[in-house]
Amino acid sequence: MSLRFKVINEAIRRKAVAVNSPEGRPADYFGENVFNNEKMLKYLPKKSYEALLDTMQNGTFLDNGTAESVAAGMKKWAEEKGVTHYTHWFQPLTGGTAEKHDAFIEPDGKGGVVEEFSSKLLIQQEPDASSFPSGGIRNTFEARGYSAWDPTSPAFIVDDTLCIPTIFISYTGETLDYKAPLLKALAAVNRAATDVCHYFDPNVSKVFSYLGWEQEYFLVDEALWAVRPDLVLTGRTLLGHESAKNQQLEDHYFGSIPTRVAAFMKDLEFECLKLGIPLKTRHNEVAPNQFELAPVYEETNLANDHNILLMSIMKKVARRHCFRVLLHEKPFKGINGSGKHNNWSLGTNTGANLLSPGKTPEDKLRFITFIANVMMAVWKHNGLLKASISSATNAHRLGANEAPPAIISIFLGSQISAVLDGIEKGDNTIRMDGKQSLKFDIAHIPELLIDNTDRNRTSPFAFTGNRFEFRAVGSSSNCAGAMIALNTAVAEQLIDFKAAVDAKIAGGAAKENAIMEVVRDYVVKSRAICFDGNNYSDEWKAEAEKRGLDCETSVPLIFDRFLAESTVKMYAATNVLSEKELEARVDVEFETYTKKIQIEARVLGDIASNHIVPVALRYQEILLGKIEKVSRLFPEKLNEIAKADIEMVEKISGHVNKVRELTASLVDARKLANKIVDVREKAIAYHDNVAVLLDEIRYHIDKLELSVDNELWPLPKYRELLFIR
Ligand code: ADP
Ligand code: MG
């Protein structure tokens, strides 16, 4: 039996396994492995508890004495739970997380050991930065890097290790991770939005940014996965003909969850709830073997830590169930890819959601104020927002016939669009859905019926009633990339807004009039970013071009937006990223892009030469054997008996020759690109000259899959990868 049939057999025989079934109810074990409020109360002296809480809630400085007692409390808790190691847990620019585990033990000087965990170890560590991506910074300066405790995200336990969320910075203070700029962006939007809130409510002292991510993913049986080098090494299939049936019957979305998958989900939820990740929703997605899960939204920094943690927990739990999780944005050609919708909103310490339409006239004016500012921010920085979600892997979704298109626009829905039309015209009469006609003076914006907000699945940035859903984020990426750009853009915008309104007030305008005038100006200016139609249509591409929106589709060129003048200015004004940090980051983006395509090219070259061509030749050999026999035994009937075989031999030759030719070109293109020193130019060469060949080679391999004997075909086919579980 061929290896392929052996692994299919193995996969088919698997049963759902109930692993690790929870005792008690979710409320009993939620946050069990987190140093949360309950543990802080139990393990910290009252004064330290209050100081830490103040730091967590208000960002106040945490003194050394408090840190010492927090370290002692954490250690006591961790030891009671059998923990022996600790690690600073950080998010380098690789996109994953990094951890270096150290045992609590220290030599006692008398030949034994004591277990220690001081504030020094809690607050700061010094991992060698030279093995993490750092763009130019590493070359210019010392290799040293520091990780520093982020007390706003609670420590947690995984296996035998206490994990301390930290930021990661270079010796010279530049940030080398996602968390540090995210924290700065959140601080910037807090400051700017709080100031603007004071026009409406003097009691607001803090504005939180909230994130509710939805994580899409695929599951594949581990046995099938293991014999596909492309899945193992690149996370996606580089070849494979479409299955006769895939998602066309639309029978998978929200369908009943297969039992093996349900067992995996339960196990995963149990692990996540213990870690304080408030998972709430699970369902089948559109494509076969594609699923989604989503938690209740949280403050953005915590939500982001939880997403990163979830991705690593998912991979571990999947293996217990003999699955592999595919977080790649496009593991399979011809069916939907995976995204990570980032639901985003701003809320105040007084409990108001700034993106909720509200009831009172003040609420409505505040709502329209924030909507207009988001519109301006997204309009000004639409290129940067696209750059923030772009990658070699997400490129397979961008611009393909599914969310997201390669153009960022905002969907607002008919009701809000109608309100904006009114504002734009200076017309005070607003009609909504033909049902109501409301008179509104400046502050009297009509009550909006949020359940009337229609949905538009094709929009990359959609208003959904009380939040925006940024749908373009890639399933494998760190949400922080998108959240840094969005929150900073909104912060910069709100600062400008306040300055404009204050100037009008200083000129004698009444507050509400001043606000409304600036809002009207913004609505008129940024209306080009709003689009409620079909984002996949060619008409939209043409229209967006006319409107001056960023329509670039080449990922390396999209990365240029990170260094656009408007971007550099924005990050400097908000103190989130310096130009040097931006340059370093963009270098990392170019390098990562190049390496991903390079790996794919190597893997496909190997599969083509060592798996596909030999098998095609073997099948050709079988056909040639028959043709030879027929021509010997029935020479006069050759055309009658072996015509189709001869044609098939020719067809296979045609494709095999193309595969060989193109694979040789692929090697040449790679060699040429590798000679380029400049990281940007190199990434462009990989995009323009290498990536295109991958698709061309695939075309011929997929044709061969249709021709070659099924028994000989070495790699599990789409119908097996997607339907056996
Ligand atoms: P969808 O219908 O878009 O698939 P889901 O229920 O899967 O919706 O996910 C919606 C996500 O949006 C959840 O994580 C939810 O907690 C989050 N969410 C809801 N309200 C807000 C809000 N005000 N701010 C941010 N996220 C929110
Ligand atoms: Mg959903």
C-alpha cells in the first residue's frame, strides 16, 4: 500500500478523544492559572495590592518595594501550583512569542540551592537580541536587548512555568517588539480621546481601546499533514487540484461541528478559560475544515496577549487530538482563506462606548464626532493601515475574491450614511429608511436604530452598530500590527480635532457649533473613504483609484507606506515610534517577506523534482509499456487500441517538461534575487520574479494530478486533506 493510502487509513480510523475534561463549571476554573485580582488579594500585602492595582488601572509608577512584594507573592502562588521555572514572555517581530525559561533555583553557596525570585528578575531580563529580527538596529548597535515587565497584563502559568508578559527593547531603547509600541499607541489614544470627551462629559478621566478578535483557522489530520512537505514547512499547500466538492454547497458554515473537532474545541476552551481568555463563540466557517472562535472583547493590550497566547495553546492542544492547526491565511487554493477580524471600539471609564449612537443629543453629537474622526484617520492613513496587515501570507487573501480587498474603505451602512449626507449638505432634515423623518438641530442627531445597521461582508473596515470591524488582519499575524496603526491614527486625528475646535471656540463660536463645523469639514473631506457597495467588483477598483485611495497590490511596495511622510509625522507626533524604529521595522518586513517566498520556492522545487516528476514518469512508463506491446502484437490496430495512451504520454510529457523548465527558471530567479543586497529591492525581486513562478509550476503539477494514476500519486489530495477528520 502506498504511503498516501496508509496515512489516509490512519486518519480515517481516529476517534474523537475526550482529553482533559473539566471538573466543575467555567466560573470555577476561569482564570485559575492567572495571577488575577483574586490571587493578588490573597498573595499580596494590602498596600502592595493597592499599588499594583493602581498601576494596572491608571498606569502609575510602581516602586521597587512594591515590585519586591509582588515578586514574592507571585512566587508563592506559583510554587503552590508546582511551578519550577519562570520566563519573560514577549512578542518579537517574528510574529510569535519568545520565552527563555529559567529555574527559580540559585546556588546557596554551601553546595545546595535555594529557590529565588526577586523583583529584579520580575522587572527586567536580558535576552540576547541578536537572534531576533531587529532591522538595522542590531547592526548599528550592540546585540544586547532587555525585556521589561508589563504589569498591566497579568502573569500566568503554562505547564511548569510562570510567564511574565514583557516588552522587548534594544540596549539603546528602541522597541524591538509589538507590545511596546502598542502600549504607547494605547496611551496616545487615551490622552487624545479623553481630551475630546471633555467637550461632552468632564467626568471622563480615561478612554480604553477595546479589541474583540475573531480567529479563523483550519484543522488537518496530523498523519495527512506529515506527508505534505509544503504544509509542514510553509503552512500552506503549494500544489493540489481543487476537490470536486468543496464549499459550493455552502453546507459547512455554521454546520454541526464534527465530533473530533468538537472534542478539540472543548479541550482548547478549557485550557483557555483557565488562562483567563474569555472564549465565547465557536463555529464552522465557510470552507471545509475551517473553524472560528472568538472571546468576549477586552482592553486591547490584554486582548492581544490573549490572542497570541491562544495561537500557541491551539497548536499544542491540536496535537493531543492528532490534528494540526493551520493559521496560514490561505492554506488551500480555491476556497476561503482565514482572517482575524479585529472588532475595535473606544470606551470611557464612565462606561460610555464612544462608537455607540447613544440616546441623548449630547451622546449623538459625541458619536458623530468620533465617527467623523475615525473616517478622517482611516482616510488619511489608508495606505498605512493596509501596510499594517500586509504580509507574504496575507497577500493570498488581499485582492483575491474574498475579504479583504487590497483597498481600505469604510462601510457605514445606510443610516449613518444618510446622517452624513445631511451633515454634508448642511441640511437639518434626516430621513431614515423612509420610515421616520426627524428634524435635527446641531446637537439633535436622530436616534439611530442599531439593529437596522445592515452588514457588508466585503468591506475591510465595517461599522457594525457599536464598533468597527477591521477584517483585513491576517489569521497568523499579531493583532498589534493593526492595532498600533489604527489607535495611533485615531489619536493623531483627535489631537488635530481638538485644536481645530478650540480655535473656533477661541474665535467666539459656541462649543456645539464649533464641533459641528469641524465635523462637517471632516465628513466632506474624508467621504472618499466610505464605500457601501461590493468591494470585490472591478468598478470599485476603478472608482477607488479615482478617489485617490491606495490601490497598490504588491506587498513590498505596500510596505513603503511605513515610511511615508504622513506616517513618520504621525508616529513622531504621538510618540509611538521614532523614524529609526520605523526604518528597522520595515527592514524586518522586507526580510520576512523575502524569506517566506524563498522557503516556498525551495519547497516547491523539491516537491516538483523529487515527488511529482518521478511519479509522472513512472505512470508514463506504464503507458509506454502498453503502447509498445500493442505495437508489437497488433501493429495494425495501434491507433485503435492505444490512441488515448499515446495522447496521454504526450500530455504528461508536456506538463513534465514545463515543470522542469519552470523549476530551473525558479532556481535562476532565486539566485539572481539573492545577489541583491538592498532588502527592499530584494523583496521586490522575490515578489516580481520568484512568487509568480510558484503559481505557474503549480498549474502544471495540478494538471498532472488529474492525469496520473491515483494509486501512484504521493501526496494527500485536497479531498482527503479537507474531508477526512
Ligand atoms: P460576527 O458576527 O462578526 O462573526 P462574533 O460574535 O464572532 O461576530 O464576534 C464579535 C466580536 O466582537 C466578539 O469578540 C465581541 O466580543 C466583539 N465585540 C462586541 N462588542 C464590541 C465592542 N464594543 N468593542 C470591541 N469588540 C466588541
Ligand atoms: Mg464571527
